[in-house]
Amino acid sequence: MLGLVPWHFKPVKFCYIGRTIMKTLIVCASKYGSTLEIGRWLTERLGGDCLVDKAESMPDPANADIVILGSGIYNHHVLPSVQEYVNRFKDALKGKKTVVFGVAMDTT
């Protein structure tokens, strides 16, 4: 269990974007927890019933209207689980509205 977010139950939930109800899936890979914390922050800001799911659990994006992908950045690369997720679901992600965010402390 990831803190108070029940990510393992139903990762695709409804979010209200303007006046339209959109199903939003937030998928995060986090080595130390910072990226996951930002994913949780996004669920609070988006409202509705958005939930965070871990990239390692490979949640199917088929029922989502919007997919938000987040990863920690290490040596200028996303974490392997996010890359594996994108490779596995690349066809399903092509028709989706997609947002990507990265979290890095030092890029030197």
C-alpha cells in the first residue's frame, strides 16, 4: 500500500476537467518517493476520483481518456519501469491525451 492512496484497487477513475468528466490514469515510477508524492498531489488538484498507480503494476490505459506518466530522472533517463510501460502500451497510448513529467534533483 502506498500511504493513503489505494493505488492497487481501481487506477482509472473519473476526473473533472472543466465541465467534462474525463477518466484519468496517473502512472508513476519513483525510486525514493518524490515522483509518487507529485502524482498524489496531482490527484488532489485534479479533483474527482483520480488515483495514482505504480508503473511496475502495468495498469491498462485502455479505459482512460488522459494518461499522466511520471518518473524520477537518473543519469538523464527515466526509470526502466516507465520505459517498459510505454513500450508495452505504446499502441494504446497513441490515441490518448498524454502528459509526462519528470522529477530530478541534479542533472549535471
